[in-house]
Amino acid sequence: MKFHTDYLTFRTKTHREYINITPQVASALAKSGVREGMILVSAMHITAGVYVNDAEDGLIRDIDEWLEKIAPFRGDYRHHRTGETNGGSHLKSLIIHHEVIVPVTAGKLDFGPWQQVYYAEFDGMRSKRVIIKVMGE
């Protein structure tokens, strides 16, 4: 079995941002030489996430608005008693989750129609990392 690891670093310009990282995931796969297996893509921070969905601007805005309704930015989270101000960002990360696994078949990302991998930043404007771990034969 082969393993290959890449790291991505992001420093978003806004507090919340959604970045299509499918090209970087495909690049890691190409570098790995793996033909059959899987790729783990995981945000290495507790206020960010990774998800698979359609790369359509309206949907991305809908996702952002939906998450803000469920876990809004507000001042009364218990977490803020520690001096932090990002309680809503932690909750958004729990909803999106921090990782996805993408199947690899015949040396390609084995997606359904329209599927893409996204990095979701909920507490941005500082450096954060994503790990891409390719595993297979």
C-alpha cells in the first residue's frame, strides 16, 4: 500500500469563506501514483470544515446563510467566557464536519455528477491547514 501526504495552508480574506480545493486534491492524487484507494481530506482546525457538494455560487451562498441561521455569530456563547469570540464558528464546524473521504478509481477522484471538495472557513483571516492523505495501491 502507498501513502502520500500534502498540506494546504489558507489565510482567508474574510471571516467566513468557502474554497473549492478539488484541484489540490487531484494534484495530491497525481503525485501519489495511487490508482485504487481513497483520499482523506481533513481540516486541521476546530473552526473550519471540509465537505463535498456542488460548485454553484448560489448554493454556496445558501449554505452560508443556512449555517449562520443555525449557529449565528453572537456574543452570549458560554465559550466566550474563556475570552474567545468564535463560539458560532465552532458550531458551524460541527455541522459541516472536519473531513471527507473521496474514493479513487483508475487513478481518478471517483465523484458523482457535480461533486467537488470544499474547504469551509468559519473563523478566518489567520493561517490554517488542511491535510490531504492519499492511501491505496
